[in-house]
Amino acid sequence: MQPDNLLVEHMPNPLGLDVPSPAFSWSYQGGQERGRYQTTYRIIASSREEDALLGHGDVWDSGKVLGRRSIHVLYGGKALLSRKRYYWKVQTWDQDNRMSESGIAWWEMGLLSGSDWRAKWIGEPVRDASEQDALPIFRKEFVMRRPAVRARVYAVGLGHYELRLNGRKIGNDVLEPGWTNYNKTGLYSVYDITELLQQGPNAVGVLLGNGFYNVTGGRYRKFKGSFGRPKCLVQLEIVYDDGTEDVIVTDTGWQTAPGPVTFSCIYGGEDYDARREPAGWDLPGFRAEDGDAWQPAAAAEAPSGKLKRQATAPLQVMRSFRPVHIAEPAPGVYVADFGQNFSGWVALTVSGPAGSQITLTPAELLREDGTVNQKWTGSPYKLKYTLKGEGDEVWSPRFTYYGFRYVQIEGAALTLTAQNRGKTGAELPMLLALEGQMIYPDIRTAGRFACSDELLRRTHEIINWAMLSNTKSIFTDCPHREKLGWLEQVHLMGPSLAYNYDVQSLFVKTMEDIRDAQLASGMVPTTAPEYVVFSEQWRCFRDSVPWGAAYVLIGWNLHQLYGHTRILSEHYKGMKAYIDYVTANSDDYIVRGGLGDWYDVGDEDPGFAKNTPVAHTETAMYYHAVDVFVSIARQLGRLEDAARYEKLREQIRTAFNREFFDPASCRYATGSHTSQAMPLVLGLVDERYKQQVLEVLIEDIRGRRFHTTAGDVGHRYVLLALGENGRSDLIYEMTRSKEHPSYGYQLAHGATTLTEAWDGPTVGKSQNHFMLGHLEEWLYAGLAGFAYRYDHELETYSLSFRPFVTGEVEEASAEHHLPAGTASIRWRRDGKALTLDIAIPPNCIGEARIPASALTAEAITEGRTPLSARHDIKLSLSADSHTDVVHEAVIRLSSGHYQLRALLP
């Protein structure tokens, strides 16, 4: 039981924390010994590393605390100081009272108070109209007197910035900082530059971009609006070996000039004129040439939003693609196919005469003539590069991105090998290299799914491409046309996201974005940050419960999936206000307006719900939010609130069934898949009607040849209704189809990412949406059979291993890196024999459920030993609640590795 993977605020050795009481977590190195669990822990935090090594907690010593908790233990020591680095370790005791001790980890605080900022906001001075579109660059020289022992930069640039030091970009982060409601919150980042500084002269430079802070329009735009002109705040702190320090801050002593980015819009693209980039402008010793427009920076008004450290993982170029095919659909017009739809930008290497310009037009689809088609994803979006005419020039955009598979190239001779350079003449620049670069946060891959079924494997892949493509500093709906943070997908697809990626910090940021977006009335808009405010005419696009309820449901996901304890109390008031808002605006507990089951199946009015009444879906989700809020109130000890909202929950339930349920036919509303499934899963159906309501759903699915009619909201509940009631066989049949509407249809028509509409590539629309990817949750929890939740009473993770075994699938596996350690399952079928390999991390508990024909302890073996001979494994039998027929073995397991083998029915 060796503790490792020490995390503070779910990050290893984080820099610049500004949380007054950080949360500590640790896991355990996996071992072969079974049944190991923690009974006690002690956290020691010190101001000096040597004190931590010796066990002297001068900052905090938790003392010995009984319990299994190793996730999200809140700091309880002395007040933490700005900029200070602290060291910590954990001691743990197992069930045999054996003590183990971790190594030393650390965290460093950021700037905890506004008074810690000595820097001033700066921007560009008033410029001629001819220079209005060119984005500014800034520079400052300084001298480092002696070697530094510590140097940090605290920086924020709005909307985006790139920070440079001595001619080099600092770090690999792009599109910094994350998007927020800038009137409420601004995010700064912290960089350790100790090794980047040089004794003597140094120079720091900043390029600014518009981002969502300043949406200028021009070309395509989803909306046009501005929080102000771009501005920045930079504070560079150097500590020397004698304890003295220098602080370099932005002020009017910095120099600024119009930069080489001559157009930049988060929606419309970016233009870069390399001739306008002053050579060496970010190096010490730079001298402006005559006629250069350098002048003192102007003082800028500080944004009204509060500054806080960016806690999400930074965006970076995470994957690269080379063209798999290049066509020439028209003379001098080339189209490169990267073979994969993704979000990011294009990087090029080019050589040619100064002033020549290359235009790049990315797109997801092609027209019949082979040129790119931006019809459904924002048009026109373009990238333009003007050469400076000096050797091989390498360029990629800085402050915009797009979703695409193809890129159209105009204005260049397309020769991607150096030996062919110059063969087409000097009048055109020569394109030497072209690369697609995919951008998403530098987050850990938390899970892996695999199976022998090719169609399921490919479906898993396109869902994941769409999830990654739409994971930025917020979860976007699409990476091109909108790039907005529509909220319903974050809770509906929350488990699917969490199975695959460590998105804890992004979930937390989403909660903060919602808090910033919430209106005084308590209403939560459908998007956060809310950059577009829909008019009263389109109120359904702003006020819809499946979207607004994300405030409650994402918080609950953080609690259940990550053991996050602080999030519920931090946002309790806002969650409660939202519930009260919906209640006050309901019609006797029925919610009449909203979007309902968005993008369900049907040809008319794409998007708008067609098969299920809006009021049904909205009210069902209202009930769900109140039901979860009752659990939150109880978890926080708010018993009076819990009782009040329990009463409200029953009033909604009564009103819902009165309005939508027909006992004679056991149909809800229209009897659509969403109509039947949501009440089943959310607890709205009276026990005596459950089986009949389920049968109505099943019969309609069969009658439609295993196709769904559900959309963005309802589809998840259709899968849950079937899976939770033992009908994964129907889900599997639904995955077999390659006819509309289905995942197989999208794949059969060339989709490489999940599409917005069920019929995907054949109707246009966005080719990169993850909102309908709910099958991913079933692939892990249903097919592979791995599910989990954090049990706050036991203070540990409770794991479930219950595979769906079908004759068409020979094997499936799932692995997931929990905060407590790595859990996994792999099952394989060999004739009538089923073998399960299961791994449970130390300090966790598990339960395996196996369908078997001989349900006895003798017939099921573990490591070739009958369970009847195993005293450390408990076996019980589970019967069908309606027929009393025994159908599976229930095996309770502690931590360790197991191989279970049984005969299939």
C-alpha cells in the first residue's frame, strides 16, 4: 500500500494556486496482494522540504485521521501566502496497521490578493484608421543583475495572447487564456521562467489576439460583440540568491506597435503579413528602424471581472496530420485531405517572393466539383499568409481555430518536396510542407475501450474524435459555426467524457461559467459563457431546463465521479435559485417552454423536437434536477431544504403523470422513445406500471427495425432504460444498422467524427458534434461492463463489473484511471466459457455479476479454484424481480487482480 500520485487540486505539483483551502488526493501503487485498504491517513505540510522529510508539519499536520478517504481531502492548516511554495507528504495505515509513507510533493501559491498585482493594464494607443485591424505587439527590455534562483511570470492577455522571452515563445500553450464572461472573471496563467532568463539584458514580448473578448466580425461571424479592445497585464518576478528581487511589470514604459496579424476573428479566420514583423522585436538590443510605428503603450481600463488563476489544463497542439491525398479540382486550386475531421489549424512551410499571398480555406465537406464546402459551418472562414520573402517561412495561426478535414490552397505552387522547388516559376510561392494540427487541452487520457466488434470500435472512435475536437477551455457544440458552450451535452455526455478523459477541472470551470452566466432571477441560460443573448422571440434558445439543469447535474457528476466535496457547497445557493426559478415559472409544475428533445429524428424543422412534446422533456428534466438537489441538500446536512424539495419533487411527479400518462395504454405523451424512456430512468413511473411502460418502448424499437426516434436529450435515457432493465441485447441490435438513423449510417457515409444530425454526412450540417454520443457510456458500462461511483459513506470507490455477453462479440475490455488508481475489466468468450480478468485498485471495493448456467460456487472458478474453496470472495445469486428466476451470480470483491471463469447460459 505505497501511496503515490500525490495531487493538489487534482494536479501534480501545481504552480500558482489561488484556492485558500486546496484539496489533496493520492492513490496507491497497484500490487498483487488482495484486500488492501486504508484505515488511517496523516497529511504533513511544511514550508521547507527538509521539514516535510522529517515529518514536521509547521504549516499543517492533520494528525491521524480514521477512514478510507484519499480523494479531495481539504487543507486545514495556517493561512497560505501568495507566491509561497509548500511541501507535503502523506502517511497511511492499512488494515493490518502497517504504515506507508509517500515521497515529497509540492504546490506553489499564486497571487491571492489584488494588492499582489503591481502591473498595470496596457493596450494600444489611438491609431490611424488604416491600422485599426492590425493587432498590437508589446515589448520591454530589462537587465538581470545576477543568476536567479526563482523567476515567475503572471500573465493575462485579452482576448488571447502569446508571451515571448528573448526571441522564444514561453511554453507550448495556445489560445491562452480560457474563455470566460470577462465582466465577471478573467484568467491569468503562471510560468516558471527561471531557466529561460539570461544574466544581463533580456526582452519580453507580447502578441495580442481578439478571441471571444473582441469579436469584430468581417467574413463569417456567429455574433458580433466586444468587451473592449485587446489589452494585457504581465508581472515578471525575479528572486536572486541574496534574497533581493526585481519585478518587471506592464506599464506605459512598454513599447507597442501594430503587429503582423492584420485580421483575426475567432469565427472568420486570421491574416498574417510577415513583412510587418520587425526582425528581432522580442530580443534584447532591438532598435526600431526609421518609420516603424513603435510608441509608448497606453494605459488601459481594467476589465470588471475578477482575476483568478486558470485551473484547467492549457490548450496545446496535441496531434498532427499529414495530407493523405491532394487534388487539383481547378487550375491552381489544390485541396488537401487530411483523412480525419478535427479541430485546430493548418501549419505551412513556404518559400517565395515577398508580398505573395497564400489563402487557405478549411472545410469539413467538399462540393461536387471537388472544392471545399463551408455552407453549413460558417462561411467564409479563411487563413491568409503574406510572405516576407526570406528563405523557408513557417507559419500557423495564433488566435483562431476551425473544424475541418480538407483545406483548399490558393496562391501557391503545390510542391511539397524541396527538390521540386522553382519548377513552376518564381511568380508563385512554393508550398514546401503542410500539416494539420489538432488542438485540445493537455489532459490525461483516463480510459480505454476495446472490443472485437469492428462497427462498435469505429463508433467509439468517431465519438472520441468529436469529444476531443469540442474540448477547449469550454465544451463547445462545434468547432466552426458556433464554438459556444451549450450546456446540455456537458451533463448528458458527462459520464462518457469522464470515462475517457480527466475532465474534472473542466467540469469545475463549467460550474464557474454557469455561476457567472446565471441571471438575478435564478435563470441559467442555455450557454455559458453567455456570449449570445437570444431575443424574447427565440426565448426557447435561452431558457430550457435540460440545459439550465446542468448547474445541478454537473455538480452532482463531480461529486459522484470524482469524489469532489467542495463543489456542492460552493454552488448550493445558485443551484437552489435555479430550482426556485423554474418552479416559479412553471404552469402548476409543468414546464411548457424550451427546446425539449432537440435534434430528434425527423425530416421537418431540423433541430426542433418532433416526436415528443416539449413540455414532457422539460418537466421530466425539472423533476430530475429537483430529485438530485434533494440528495445534494441531504449530503450537505440541509435537512430543512431536503424536506421542502422532497415535497416539491412529489408535486412535480403527480403533475407529470396527470398530464402525460395514460394508464390504459401505459404510454407517456406520444409514446415516443423519449416519452417512455425518461420517466423510466428518472423515477417518474409508478412501480406497478414500469414493466408495461418498458414493453411499449421495446415494441416500438422493434417495430422500427431497431432504430431510435430520440434526440440530443432523450437518446441517453433510451439507452439507460434498456441497459438498466437488462435489455442490452436491443441496444446491440440498434448498433448493427447502417440505415438512417444510426451511427452505422454515419460511418457508412464517410464520417470520421460524430455528426450533428443522425443522418450526418448526407444532409450537411456540422460534421463534428458530440451531443449524440451517448452510446459511449454503454460501451464502457454496458458492453465491457465497467461502472463506478464514489461512495461518500464508505469514503472509497465502489466498482461494478457486469458485462453484456453476446455471441457476436468475442471479447471486450475497459480500463479507467480513477483518482484512486487504475481499474479494468477484460472479458472473452470461448464457446460456452466466459473468462473475466478484473483489476480493482487498493482501497476500493467491487462487485462482479456473471450470467451463468451453473450458478453454484463449485461451477464458478477464480484462478482455477472453485469459489466454494475461496473464503475471501463472497458469492450470492440474483433473481429476476418479476419471474424469480435466478439469472446471474453476484460476486463481491476487494482490491486486487482476479480471473473469474464460468459457463454461459
